[in-house]
Amino acid sequence: MRPDAEEFLCRLAREFRPRVEQSADGLLQVVRGELPELLGHEDLEALALEEGVSHVSTFLDVLERRLDVTEVEAPEVALEVGRQLARRGVSISDSLRAYRLGHLLLLQQLQEEAARLSDDWELINAATTRLVSTAFEYVDRASEQIVAVYQEERDLLLQRRLILANEAGKRIGTTLDTVRTAEELAEVGTDGFADAVTVDLLCSVLHEDDGRPGRDASGLRRLAERSALDGLPVFAVGADEVFAYPVGSEPARALATGQALLHHMPAAGAPAPQGPRTPPAPVPDVGSLLLLPLRARGTTLGLTQFFRRRSAPPFDEDDLLLAQEIADRAAVFIDNARRYTHERDTALTLQRSLLPQGTVRQSAVEAASRYLPSGAHAGVGGDWYDVIPLSGARVALVVGDVVGHGIHAAATMGRLRTAVRAFADIDLMPDELLTHLDDVVIRLGREEELHDGETSATCLYAVYDPVSRLCSLASAGHPLPAVAQPSSPGGDGPASRAVDFPDVAAGPPLGLGGFPFETAQFELAEGSLLVLFTDGLVARSGRDVDSSLTVLCDVLGRGPDSPEEVCDRLLDALLPSRPSDDVALLVARTRALDHDHVAVLDLPSDPAAVSGARRFTSGKLAEWGLEELSFSTELVVSELVTNAIRYGRSPVQLRLILQDTLTCEVSDASSTAPHMRRARTFDEGGRGLLLVAQLAGRWGARYHREGKVIWAEQSLPSGA
């Protein structure tokens, strides 16, 4: 190259330098016209202008100072523009095209300036040759550096997206709670991805019937909203407010079509929801928006929106795909949570409806109970308890546990509770009742085999007699009850009581079949506490059963006498947090029937003893002030004693029990069952039990090891 051409390029650079900013602005205008999508934001356009100035200045330095292009570094602002373009998802080919276009325009401007400075065409041609060669070397050198930072930024962006997707898998769906799952989606979305996130669910999928306005199916409730920036508020929607997005708006369209949308906002801002108390208002400073319908199992559940402010890189198609993946994952967990919540509420409603409603009227014990559903993901279980009044002032105390959780367990519990009440109504011994209940469970299990299910349960059945103060119980694989003796003064300290567990052989769980159950009997002092419970009370994570039983005994040993207070103290001591399994707790304080309210007469096996039984009954009723019942009671006693003497075996005994009813019992050593029949017109007998049934409010028979008891109850006169 001619030496004077080098000097000419130095002169050209000096002469052109005052017009650097004007040149950069012109280059920017041409690039904007050719590639309008490249510079769609004010902050990026300002940065691009600064980049143009830096590139022109650096290239003029190369010409003026005769620098080695291979050692020239691209301006830092050019590298930052490359990073910004990478964050905005602009393809590298578009970036390089704009870069080459700018340098081509700069060469044209320098050639025009060269023609103005000299009319020596040989000099201009020599300088131009050198100028073009240097320009291409500069473009290649700078392009390599810009491509490197662009790719580095894209790799970091991809890495952040992978991390976000991984975090979403870990942090979303940690519970089976609909609201909490929506909050987790909002938290993950604002963790370095979006500036604000909202999550709205349709009222129809929340199983709500009060969906205002007008029960519209498009009514929504805001479950979660989160903003990562104080300067970017989200819509203020009340937790209990039902709202709808304006018809024709982007959110309404996304909900209607079920398609995810990438929306770049105009200057007015994002559309706000409309509700009874929420006027439409734009959200300030929102530049781009992702609208993602929450769809699971073919159903649209709601809508989540991801916002970015105008100064941040706008969402691109890759962001839309990532957000859609996160939203789809969250939608499945939200659907699981709402299905679980609905099923659990249904099972809990069924469970509570099948448990005793209120206190059962009886005089044998003072009882209190508690039922706590589990807080675990498994759902409501099949725990139950019952207090069943029996004949002869006795009471049955029942607690049981069906294996499994959910509606099936609750329904099975209801069937078993009904069966226990039916067996209790015929006054079976505890071991016999459990044997019959075992057969019921086996039959249920055979039915469930057709549906690949299984049925198993445990049960404890206890009968307390306040006259003899005997407690008879049998267990089918169920934890034994705790028995606390009446409290006694403990010197200067609080009253204390002895606590132990009865020595009873626990039989196998229900449903196995072929194994016997045993009834154990023990005497209870008046005021003793009988505590029946399911294993959820004593078996929990972090504490072994023996430790829990020790705590239970300690509470009973020095606790209050009131069953209600005992229930509260036990739950506070053993379940400081929500239980992991269902808990049924039944606490009964025993009463003893005063001997003045019980009259017993042993009778010989002689028909003449009937008149004596009637006189004994009449005298005892007069003593109790129940003369109004003398006629009917004497007839009942006469019929029952006559049947026992005629058809039964000695010994025969009459017992009268006065409590809130008057009970007449006649026992004998025969197990022959009485039968009530309708006598024909000319029959001389067969009307005895029919007469008893008409005079008594309730009557029946119960069997024991030594024979049977026929009993009849009558209501007391008002004011008695």
C-alpha cells in the first residue's frame, strides 16, 4: 500500500471523529428500519446507540493510530448488548446481521468522507482497499467476542431455566392443600423468573355453590399472588371475592381457549379483574405477560399469570415453554389437592355423620369422647366409638378402627358400627359379639375381593353393669383400655389414682376367621375411669408406644375426674400437633347403682311362687312411690315368672331395677329362647309375651354362661 494512503486514512479518521455520534445515530436509524424487532425497548435502544458510538470510535482509533486489529478488544458496551439480546431471545444470526449492516454503513460514510477530502482516485482506491480489509478484520474480531458472550449468556439462561424447572419439581406440590400449592407456584415463579405472579381458580372446580356474580362458570377466586418488587403491585383481590376478567381480554381468551399466550403489553398496562368491588385498573409498568391456563386431566382449573416490568427483558417463546411446563406441573398438584380435599371433606362428613351425635342417655357411666381426623395425606380413616345403653341399666362401650383411609374406610366403619349395635341389641356376650362381627368382616372382605380390595378392622367391646360393678370386655386385635381407680388424697399434694391395663388376652383382628375371642371380667370401684382409644393416640412418629402409654398413665394418675377434662388433658399431652392418624377417644367414669334401687327375690320352681313374686313387686313399688305402675308391673312379673317356672330350670330369680326407667328381670338356668306368637281365639295360652310387649316400652332376652334373662322396661310416670 502507498505510504501516503496510510497518512490519508489517519487524516480521514481525524476529520470524521467530530461526527461520531451523528454517524452512530444514522447507523441506528437504518438498523431499526431493517430489523425493527431487534430494538423493541427504550433501554436497549439507548444501549445500542452507545454501542454504535463505541464501535465507530474504536474503529477510528484503529485507523488513526495504526493499531493491530487482532489485538483490539470489542467495546464493553457491545458485549453488554450481546448479553441483552441473548436474554431477550434474539437469535444470534439477527444480531450478527445487524452488526454487519452497521459496519457496512460506516464504510459507506467513510468512503463518502474520503471523496470529500481528496480527488486523487488512485489514493482513494488504495486507502479504500486498506479500509475494507481493516473493517472486515475488525468485524471478524469483534463478532467472535460478541458471539462468545452471547453464547455464554444463553448457556447461563438455559442453566437458570433448568434450575427453575428442577426447583419447581421440588417445591410445588409438597402438600395436598390447594391454597398452599397455588402459593408454591407463585413463589417459584417469582424466584428469578417473573416479577409478579397471580394464581386464580374457577369457583366451579372449588366445588362452590355461591359463585357470584350470577353463579357464572367463569367466576374466579384469587388463591395466591406474589410480587418480587415493591414497585410492581399485583391486583388487589379479596380472598373471599369472586371476580371475572373483562370479556374479550387476554386472560378471558386464555381461559376460554385453554391456550397459553405470550402478550407484550401496550403502555396502558395489564387488564385488571372485574368484580363487585374491584374496578378495572391497569397494572403499572408491566412490559410482558404470560397467560397460562391451569389444565389437568382435560379440565381447565383456572389461570396463572406471570408479569415482567418494562425495564426487564421481555418474555420470549422459550420462557413461555418453561412457564407452561411449571404451570402444567402445578395444575396436576392443584387438581390432586382439590380432589383430595373434596374426598377428605366428603369422608369426614360421612365419618362424623356415622359417629354418635351428642351424649347417649344412660345412667351407668358419665362419658366424654373425642374424634380427631388425621392430618396425613392418607385421608380420613375408619376410627369410631360408641356408647350403647343395654338392658338392666348396663352400658356397652365400643371403640374400633377400620384398616385404610378415605370414603371406603368411613363407609365400612358405618357398616360395622351398625352391626355392633344390632348385636348389642340382642345382648350378646362380648366374645360372642366379636365372633359375629368377625363373620361380618369376612363377608365384607369377600365382597371387596371382587374389586381388588380388602377389609380388616380391630374392635374393643366392653359392658359395664352398675349394679354388680362388673366390667366384661373382649378385644379383637385392639389396644386394651386404661383403668384408673378412684382418686385418693395424696397427703399435701394433689389427689392421685392407680392406673393399670387389664390382663386380657387380645384376640386377632377382625376378618381372619377361625380364632376364638375371650371375655374377661373385673370389678370396678365407683368413680373409676375407663379409657378406650385407637392406636392413633399412642402410636406416632418420634415416640414409641410404651412412652406414650407412660404419658397416658401419668395424665390419668394425677389428672381431673371429669371425663371432658380427661379427654382434653390426654390430647394435649399426647398430640401436641395434628395427628398423623385418626384418633378416637372415649373416657367413661363409672357409677354404681344404689342398693336401695335394686330389689332381688329368689323364687322356687313352683307355680305357687308367682303370687309371692307379685306381692314382692307391689310392696317394692309402694316403697319407691310408684303405685301407678303396680297393676302393669304385676302383670309383667306374673307372666315372666310363670314362663321361667314352666319352661325354664332352677334357680329362678326376680330382679327389679329403678333408674330412669323401671326394669323387671327374671332369670333362670335354661337357654331356651322365648317366642312371642299370636294366639287364636280359643287358645288357652300364648298371650303372655304379647301382653308383656304391650305393657312394656322395651323387652328382650339376654344369655349368659349360666342361662338367660328375660327383661322388660317401663317408663316412669311424670314427676316420679
